[in-house]
Amino acid sequence: MNTKTGSRLHFLAAVFLLVSIASLGAQTVEEYPLRPIDPNLKANESPAERVVFRPRSVDDHGFNRTLLETTFATLTIYRPAPENNRGTAIVACPGGGYGAVVIDREGHWIARYFQKLGYTVVVLKYRLPKPGVTGDALPLSQQDALEAIRYARAHAAAWGVKRVGIMGGSAGGHLAGSTAFFGQAGDGSRPDFVALLYPVICMDPPYAHRGSRDNLLGPSPSPERVAEYSLERRARPGLPPFFLVHAKDDKVVPIENSRLLADALRKVNVPVTLIEYNTGSHGFSLGRAPGHETGGWKDDFVKWLDALP
């Protein structure tokens, strides 16, 4: 075989492989800005952000990055193979006490897991709150979460998606949960379901996570502002269904956060499921360890989704 013939055969084989892959469909991962980059930035300026690499509790790719000083929101979209698409999109909001974004353990790791199961997952890297700048207006983080739901709805047809929900862990759970209360069906920002992992819910002592509250509302928020962002005090009929997971030994965000929200939702006839684990502490993400009870929430969540109307 001469060199020219061999090259042609290699080329044809490569084309055949690409066509085969395209015909079968494949998972995709793409990142987009939630909003256009500010055109007023000077040539030598860029949106601020710092990345801290943590060597422990890494995800399946060996990462546990914490993003600090995020001022530019992005969406990383994990789409399943078309033949595996289950028609549901999940916006994932990582935690971090509203002072950071734990992007891997509560974002990309969760996204990769549910993408393989056939879900479209949108990982939100949100702007951190600046209460001194926004004052009594909606915090930057909440603005971004609502916009992420709108974005997913706007692309639902192209993604083969019929419903859009939201998920979050810790302070990301507060962020995700707040969209149920601030979102509007009219503009597409209201989620169809809400899933919260060990969430911050309360803004009042004794169960509030003080760091999340201070970062979100400032060090001395008014009683009205505290009430507005205490999710257990905002329950009302007509909210989307909630799925809650929490460990009883969580010393960072006490389980009473989830219990109080679940009780409040039940009183107004909002469907809610609360799963409590005896151990697991805080931040267990997909599960504390292989075989640990905290890993069971994933199957329970899928069953819960399948049972939704």
C-alpha cells in the first residue's frame, strides 16, 4: 500500500467514525456567559475571580475548586445523548456560604452524574452577593439563578426538555429554594421543582448559618429583610414540589432548617419530601463515601422525579 492510498484510507476511516458518533448521538458539555461581557471593561481589565484548589474531598475528576470573588456569571450545560434524554433540565447551584462557589463538588460532579442518567444539567456559576451595592434590591446571586431558569426555558425545545427544575446544596440550596418564592411563571423564572441538599433556609437564630446570612444580607439587615429571605416563613400555596435531603449530625447547617421548611410547606399543601440521614454531616454531595447512607438520595430523587405529574 502506498503512502497516498494509506492516508486516504485513514481519512475515510476517520470520517466514518465521526459520522457514526454523530448518528448515535453523544453527551456534550458547553459553557456560556449568562450575560454578555461588560463592553465598558478596559482592554487590560477582566471580571474578578480567584480559584482555590483544595486537596481533599475531591470529585471524580480529582478536583475540589472553590471560586472566590466571582463577578461574572456563566452556565456550563451538560446535555445527555439524544437517545438517552429524559426531557428534564436541572439548574445546579453550588454552595459556598454566599462567599464562594464550590463549583466541582456541588456543581460539575453532580452534573456529570445526572447527565449520564439522561438529564440536562445547567451548572450555574453565579455572582456573589454585594449587599452594600444592591441594597434592598434582589441580590446578584438570586438575579443570576432566576435568569438561569429563564435561559433553560428559552432553550428547552432545542434541548428536548419539557420541565425545568433547580437544585442546590448548602447556601446554594437557599439560592435554589429562593427561586420558588421569587420566580414568576409569566417570565419563565419559576422552577417546576426544587431539590435541596443540606440547605440553608433560616435567616434567624438559632438555626441560621451566620456566614451565609451576613454575605447575603449584610451584617445588620432589617427585620423585614430577614423575613423576606427566611424561606420557612415564605411558604404559600401554589409553590412547586420540594425534595429535601439533610443529615441529622450536620453541625454547620442544622437539620432544623429543612424540617422547618418541610413543615411550613405541608401546612399550605405544597408537596414536599424530606429525607433524613443519621450521619453524613455537611456537604456530602453525591454521598459521603461508597456505601454510605447519604449516597441513597440520588436514586430516591430520580424516583421522586418520575412520580411528578
